[in-house]
Amino acid sequence: MMTEPLRLQQTLQQALSNQTAAQASTLHADPAARHPVPDVFVDSERAQQPPVHSASRPLFAVAAALTAAAVSVAFNAPALLLASVAGIAIYAAVPLLQRSFNGPASASPARSRPDASGFSEHEIDRKWELGEFSDQLAGLFDALGDMVVVCGLNGQIIYANETFKEATGFDNPVGLTLPMAGIEPAKTEGNGASELLLGEGDGQTIWTWHETMARDPVSGQITRQCIGRNITEARHTEAELVEAREKAEAANHAKSRFLATVSHEIRTPLNGILGMTHLLAQTQTTPEQASYLKTASESGMALLSLIEDLLDVTSIEAGRLHLRHEEGNLEDLVNGVCELMASRAHEKGIEIAVHVAPEVPRMITSDIGRLRQVLFNLVGNAIKFTETGGVLIEVTREDKQLAFIVSDTGPGLKEADQARIFGEFERANNGPTRKHGGAGLGLSISARIVEALGGEIGVTSTPGQGSTFRFTVPVRELAVPEGGAPVRGPLADRAVLVIAPRGPVSTALLWTIRDLGGIAETADDSESMIAALTRLYRSGAGLSDIIVDRRIAERADTLLATAPTELPAGIERTLVIAPEDSRDLDSLAGHGANAWLVRPVRRASLINVLTRRDDREDRDRLHSKPRPVMLERSSDNPTLDILLAEDDPVNALVVRTNLARQGHRVTVVVNGRELVNEAMERPGGVAGYDLVITDLSMPELDGRSAIQMIRAEEAAGQLARLPIIVLTADGQASTADELLAAGADGHAEKPIDPEWLLQLVTMTAGKKLRATG
């Protein structure tokens, strides 16, 4: 069987042979005879003259030579290349040899005497070449499906391609005008381009239409050249995309409304559950009852967290993630997150600690609330999946960005899961046998927030060795570190030995003491104790402080006894304890410590204790007591007459009871119209209430409409403004902004935090009292 390359070679050789054999007959053929040109007369005298060939033949020879060279290289056939070039060279040289033998006189008569038609032979060849080129262009436009038509100045068609004939249904449109052929383009709105509609019903097609005036290069006549392109499919696709987008937007809006409605319907009874649980916890309870109440409250807060995550996802997808730029203390932000999560970590028997690098600015400008939300998600996940070891939170500076790093000693992540877990409803283990719960929304929301803040988030992990989540955010007005001589740190004269288990706590203490200018070493057994003391002695600094972790305090003296030399007298000893160790403070007195530090250790507390032996701040944290049974009202805050509009009896009871415990007098109405009537009952222009608290969703008249009516009547009657606080189960930020714009003075989300509600009542009513006083 002959291969394809060999068949192509033989075909090319046969074509060259046929070309060489046919040269004799073609040399004497007139171009006009080989390519007839309409309406061109060739006289007999000119026909007897030897032909004068134009430059097209050498150009063809060059093109053929290049083609032969390419084919020979492609098929690795040098002999074929030589044969092809030789044949083509002979083909191109024949007319030159004829011209040299015949002399200039043989060619001059035909060129010196014009023929009857007025065209020279060069013009005839040129017209033939243009005709060949026009045929190629016409074929190209037909292949593209474009209409091409040429009209004279009188509007009659003098040329139309096959696409035009098929589109219009005229087999021979020459002589017709465009309107006669059904071509009536119209200008479109916007860009001013022309479009054309052909056919009717489902078979109707849409064409773009372009026209231009041009001069024929041969005849010199001015013609109108038109091109039409079929855009029917593109328009249908565009219409389908618009329809699909509208449907998607409608579905997204419906989903947002659905989640907002569901959120409201869940938050309302949840507010009653958490509110009554809180009120019950303020009464005298047994330890067992207190434990049950704590479990119920934690379950309710977990449900509330899930609802907020769902609303965050909805807001982000709808492009309604509102960022706020506010100034905040970075160290307080990170320490606050760590301390709130510490109880969960300590309950599992794992450590949690914070290290803030010294180059990090104290105050930053960013969305503090969103940064806190991301940290809560990352730290919460780290605690959830870590069974031994601990969690370390770090903050460093990288150029004009802050980097937040959360490391854990959990099970780690497979490489395939490291990118997937940032998707919605994705977890490292999505199977039915997974050990840890959760909706899989926290990391997705965190990634969206970090992206909106202009930063990046990622994770590095090795299965069995833990994970490190890291995100960066640019921070506005970030101060540039000052250069020059280093500043002496507050612990520059301290040499500290930290006796603590290996983990985040000892690591954070070691780094922080060194950041503050001190010298620090850690030890947790006899071998590491000897090595640590040896390094301290070699540094030339005398040991000034020993920090002992409560968990290995029983072994501290035994470890210190292994010191190669006797420790000097007067070394201060500090005990690091967990908040829950406050239940057994008496047992801590026997460890020789005269100051305390509470985990997680704050940098300010560490400085105070090591420099001045001042542990009052940590003692205050340790001795913080739960709220007393009866909420006490400050003498600076007078009792108020409050109008409460709430249609749900359970929520009304919760709010009224919390307010009444502060001594406030509360009147309850159950719909929006009663609220307006009661609020506008002002004999002598004086309101009978100091404050209004209303639910947003109310029968007969909703809270927003009620506020607008009250503000309108106050403006019309030039009455004093009555402060209004709105309670809503809609957790979207846009709702709060709309309520404030409608005339509200404050806003609180359900479930209501009693402490926050009381503070809000005091602040809002205080504005009115200051304005009238």
C-alpha cells in the first residue's frame, strides 16, 4: 500500500511533467484566449505577434518554487526539490529567451499601436488578474456566509455573490435595485449601524449592513459596494443570555428574600429561647440547673451563628458586602478573639496563645468587625480539629500589609483538600462518618471577606502535622517603622527562664520577651533545663525571673534542682494559670510565686508583672464574677418611661422584664397603628414617653412605616423628636442603614443581648435628656 507522503510526491512529479510537456502549446496562447475578458476586441494583426508576457508568470514561478521547496523539506526528498526548481526555472525562462531572440523590434509594434478596444495587453492581464482576485474574494465571502453586492450609481446591481442570491431568493439579481431585491436596511439606535431583516416568522434572519463608495481600478467607474453579515444566531444567543441573567437575578433575589424571611422567622423564637434562658440564669439555680442552662444557651448561640453565616453568604453573592473603615487597636482585637476562644480550647485540654510582632502598628484603620469575623472562623476551626497540642495566633508586617497566621497541631489536610475547603458547604471530610459538624461556610465567608478587603488567604498543611492558615490584608494609614538606633525595650534588663510544656504558650512567651528586649529560654524537662541555664549563663546576664506554668508547677523545683550551679537568691517567680484555675486559688500559694499571669498572656500584663510585679490586671480578669441576680441600675441613669411595640408575647416579656429590672416603666402595644397613636399622644406638645422600642415586623403597620409617620407628624407640628430604637430579626447591614435613614435612632438585632440593649437604651435616651436639659 502506498503511503500518503509518497502519493503526494508522485502527484507533484506528474504535475511538473505535464506542465513541462504543455509549455510549447501554452507559450503561444493569447492571454485573452486563455482567460476570455468580456467586451475586449483582439485584432488579427495582434494575434500574429509573439506574445509579451506580464510579470505574473515570474511571480507564479517564484511562488511555485517556494511551494516545491516546502513540500520537499516536509517529505525529505532533495531530488524532488532539484527537479522541481529546474522545471520551474525553465518554465519562467522561456519567455525571456524568446524576447532576447526576437529582439525589441518584434515586441514593439504590438505595444506601440493601440488596439481597437483601447486596452493595452498589460491592462488586459491586469483585468484578468483582478478578475481572478475578485473570484477568490467572492468565494471567501461565500464561505463566511456574508452577502456581497456591487451597485452602480443608478442603484442597479451589477454584481452579487451566491450568498446574496440565496438570502434574497433571486437567481439573477443583476439589473435590479436593492429595494426590488428586498434589501431595505434601517439605522439602529445607539451606534448608528444599519441592520436588515429578511424573511418572516421563525425563518427571519438578521443582518448587519455596511456600504461604501469605491472606484473600479480598471474601468474608473464609481460603484457602491455593500456587505451584509448574518448575526441571527448571535442575536438569539444574546437574547438567551439576557433572559438567563434576568432569571438568575430574579432567583438570587428570591433566594435572598427567602433567607431573610427564614432568618426572621427563626430569630424571633430564638430570641425568646435565649432571652428566657438568660432570665432564668439570673435566678437562684443549682449547679446542675446552671449546667443545663449553659448548654441550652450555647446551643442557641450555635444556631444563631449558622443563621448569620447564611445571611453573610447571601449578602456576598448579591454583592452587598458592605465594608467599614474604622480605627481600632490591633493588639486588643487579636487578644480579644484569643480570650473569647480560650475557654473552648482549655475545655479540650489544648493551648492557645498570641504573638504580635514588634513592628506591627498599635492602631490600624480597616474593617475591624470583618477582621474579627475572619479570625473567629480560623481560630474556631483550629480549636475544633485539634485534640492535642494547641493553637498559635501570630500577626506580622509585610511591607504595607498585615499578615495574620493561625497555626494548629491538628490532623492536617490532604493536598487535594487545601483549595477545596474554601468553597461553600465544603469540609475536609464531607462523608456521613465525619467526626466534626458544621455547615462548611466559615472558610468560604472568610475567603470572600479577605478578597473584598484586598488581601489573600491560603493554607499550608501536612497530614498528621497540623495546618497553618494565613491571610493578608492591606491596612490604610499604616505607619512606616522609624529607622535609626534601636529603642531599648522595657525588658532589656530581664533574663527569664520559662518552665512550661512545649507548645504555643511557651513559644509565645519566649518570642514576646525577646521582642521586648529581654533574654529568655524555655525548659520542660531536666535535659532542656540544663541547656537553657547554660545558654543564660553564657549570655552573661544574671537570671532575674522564673515563669512557671501551673500545669508543671509540681515538677518545677525538681527541674531547678538539676541546675549545674546554685541559683542566686532574689529571683522573682511568676505563676501562669488558666482562668478556670481560679476555683482552686488556695492550692497555688505553695509554689513560691508572688505574681500571676493568666493564659492567654497579654503583652502589657507581661511587662507589668516582670518590671513592677503588678498583676492587678490579671487578678481582675481572674476574679471577674458573673452578673448578679438582680441587675442594678446606676444612680447616674434615671428611670425611663418606655413605649414597647412588640406583637410576639414571648419577646415582649423578655424585653419588658430586662427593662423592668433596671427600674424602667414599660407600656406594651401590639401593632404599628397603636404605636403611632400612643407615640403622638402629646398633650401640650409634650410626649408621654422618654423612648420608643419597636419591632420591625409589626401587624397593620410595620416598624419602618410607623417611624416615618411619627417623624412626619413631628416635623409638621414642630414637635420634639422622640428617640426610637428598632429591634429586627433581619441581620443584613443594609436593613440597619435603611432604618437609620428612615428616622430611627438605634438598632439591635435579635436575639437581643440584654446588656447591649440596656446600654443602647441609656445612650439613646441620654441624647434626648442632654438636648432638653
